[in-house]
Amino acid sequence: MARRANLIQVPQRLSLATDVETAKDPVCGVEMKRKDSKTILFRPGQTVYFCSKRCMNQFLNQSIAKKTAA
């Protein structure tokens, strides 16, 4: 049985980080302030920031494909 990732939608008014902390979307490569990310994926020992839901979904689909191919 596949484990489900913990996903949250970050409200615009909620700031999870300061202005100087940046992140890079692993799918499209966009650099953004962490507080401006649209979706955040929390995994054990890893937090991944995305510029859009589309990039997050593509990332999750790639992860599932890698696991099933192995």
C-alpha cells in the first residue's frame, strides 16, 4: 500500500518563513521566497516548496513512477 504524503495549501496571509529564505521548485526550477510558495509538501526529513499545484502534482506523479519502476 502506498503511503500518502502530507500536503497543505498555504493561505496567502500565513507566513512560514522570512523574506530572505528562498526555495527552488524541483520541477520547473523557479526560485521563490519560501513564504510565497503556493504548495508545500512535508515528508520525513524533507520539506519541498512548489510554485503551483501543477508542479506539485507532477513531482508526486514522478515519485510514484520511480517507486513502481523499482
